[in-house]
Amino acid sequence: MADAIVSVVLEQMAEVTGRQIQQEVKLVVGVVRVDDEVNKLTSNFQIIQAVLIDAEQRQVTETAVRLWLEKLKDVSYDMDHVLDMWNTAILRRLQIEGAENARTPNRKVCSCFLFPYSGLRQVVLHHDISFKIKAINESLDAIAIHKDKYNFKLTRSIEQPQRVESTSFIDVSEIFGRDEEKNTLVRK
């Protein structure tokens, strides 16, 4: 009986300790910093997106604008790659957490002692992603500064081309059809 109580207490202690360690690692490593960098990245892209329509129209005649758009395209590919890495890391972490939660209580305690470096991999990954996002933000800052040199026009929404107005008026003299077939069907 005492053995069962000790086992349950050890399991709960290991669980609480594991959670506290994870929280401390997140604070030390700066997972929050990654989120801040992602927010800054989003903000930069929204600012650039406001002038993108004008830039795309002007790239046909201005080589400098075309080069600016190519730099922006390269950075957007880099950002897409980093965000894919970030999403993959989140999904992988959720998958690992789900697998650990499905284990039996005895294995949970063992996994904390046998695999202490699994959290270290996440720390390194968060650091790498944070570093890459910071580099992309620096590139975007430079692109945003160059944007001001071209005096792009701000557009708030995509303008829809005006549609040609149509009416329900039909000129009967222009209609060609199957009058004979129509008359045959009407007679029946």
C-alpha cells in the first residue's frame, strides 16, 4: 500500500517538476521573443503590402523597382521557409506531448530521467528559428527603407475594374433561333 502511494506521489512530483522546467526553459530561451519577432515580421509585410500594387505596375518601366520586388520576393520565400519550420516544430511538439500523455504513468517518470535532452532540442530549434526570423526582419527593414525612395502610392484596397452595364432589353431583330421547332412544340 505504501509502495502505491509513493509511486503516485513520485509521478505527480515528476509531472510538476517537468512542467516547471519547461516553463523556465521557455523564459530563459525566449520563446516569447520568437512570437515577438513573428509579430514584427507580420507588421513589416503589411506595411510593404500597402504599396505592392503600385510597385507591380511600375516594375515594367523601372528597373530599380523590379530589383526591389525581386529582393522582396527572395525575403518572402525565406520567410515562408522559416514559418514552415516554425509550424512543423509546433506540430512536432504537440505530437510528442500527445504521445507522452498517452504513456502509462510508470513510463512518464522514466522518460523524464532517461530523455532529459529532448527539451534541449526544442531550445536549440527555438533559438535557430528566432535567429532566422530576426535576420529576415532586418532584411525587411532594409527593404522597407528602400520603399520610401521610390515614392510608391499607398493603396488600401484592391480596386475592382468597372463592369460594363447590361440591360435586359433584347433586340428581337438580332435573335436567330429555331422558330420552326418552337412552333411545332407549341402546336402539340
